[in-house]
Amino acid sequence: MLASPVVLYPDPRLIRPAEAVTDFDADLESDAGRLLAALTSIPALGLAGPHLGVMRRIVAIDLGAAAGGARLFINPVVTWASAETNAFAEGSVSLPGVQETLARPSRVRVAWATLSGDPREDEFEGFMAACLQHEIDQCDGVFWLDRLSRLKRERALARFRKLRR
């Protein structure tokens, strides 16, 4: 399966909330397959539907075999977040070549559905927690740059413009 082209910043789909998945059918399997194929071909650690122009709440994350391989989250929602934070370098396939350090809650509880619609909820910590929050933000229409201070955001955009020349 060929990976879909990535939606690049400043495409307005990156700041539009994705729609909740209501039908757990062949179309969902196809969209999820596109995300998983893109995840490995780009390569990326995580993708949300809007990164590929799929305006549905679908997240794929793969932190490697040691972390359990590729995982799909349908309609993911953070239901709890710790007060403690961790800071990691974040970037996006939609803003290639640019990273900034961003602090997020170090632990989160996330509710989601499986590809077949079965409800799940689990707690995640560390880098996986940061990745999930990043991709769930994208599903909510919050691009990661929006979480940066104005100075960091301007610096990141200047780097992006320089790379695009």
C-alpha cells in the first residue's frame, strides 16, 4: 500500500478539529491502513488523520518493537493528566526539519476505541505520553506550534522558511 502525501503547514486542515469516528467499517480500516503505511514510509513516530488529510480522529504511533510496535487509537481522548511534566523535542511531518522542546504532562490516561470499536482506557507515561498528547492535539485542531511561546514559535517558523528556500 502506498503512503498518502503529507499535508504541509500552513494547510488549514492542520488547525481544524477532526471528526469522531462513528462507523467502524471498511472505510475506517482503509484510513487506518493509510496511516500505518505512511508511518513506516515517512518514517515518523506518530501520525494523526489530519496529517494525511483524513479528517477523522485516528492516531497511529510506533515507538519501535521494544515499545510494542505500531498501535492504533480511534477517537482518542485524554481523560486525566499529571501535574508533573517532561520536556521532549517535538516536531511534525507537516513542518519537516523543525523541532523545539515542549513540556507536557509526564503521565496521561487516554480513552480510545480499537479498530473494531471496542472501548479501551490506559495510562501512559514518558515519551509515549508526549507522543499521544501531540497526536491527540492534532486531532483537536491544535498544531504543536500553538503550544510554544511566541519567541520559540517565531524561531521555528523562521527555520522552516529557511529550509523551504
